[in-house]
Amino acid sequence: FLVLVKGAAAGAVAGAIAIPFKKKQKMYPAVFSAAILAPLTNTTIYIIGMMTIFQGTWLADADKTGGVFVTALLIIGMAIVNFIIELIINIVLAPSAVRIIEAVKKSKLV
């Protein structure tokens, strides 16, 4: 459920922020803002979900890993590392996405 919600929210936020730019025919700001906001939304909802919905699960295992603080730090740390990797990939691939969008528009397939 958490994965579905965070994925849908990331897509909705990215799409919502890109719409005003798209209407002004500014594809680069639309794609780059979506590329930044999607992983930010995804990671934020994941961390909130892990700290609230799944708190009982990771608290039960906290004694095995060195305590609540260490376990929470591991969850947040791994989420931040994932966020950084996802953000870098999105930003690197954003210009390619713009070129694909423009090529599809020119081909009149859409």
C-alpha cells in the first residue's frame, strides 16, 4: 500500500508541477521540476510511512540492530541515499526526456 501511494503521489506531484510550464511551451523547466519533485515526494512519503505505519515492525527489530535510534537512522539513511541516486538519474535523463517529447510532438503521434 505504501509503495502504491508514494508512487502515485510522486507522479501526481510531478505532473501537477509540470502542467503550468507545459501550457507555456517550456518543456525544460517542466521536465526538470518534475525530475526533482518526483523523488522528493517519493522519499518523503516513504520516510513518513516507515516512521508511522511500519513503526511497530522496525521497533520490534530495533533491539537486534542496536536500538531505536540506530534503526531509525539506518532507515532514513538508506532512504536518503536512494533519493540522491534517484535524483541524479532523473536530472541526467531529463534532457533526453525533453528531446523524446519534442520528437513525438513533431511526428504527430500524439
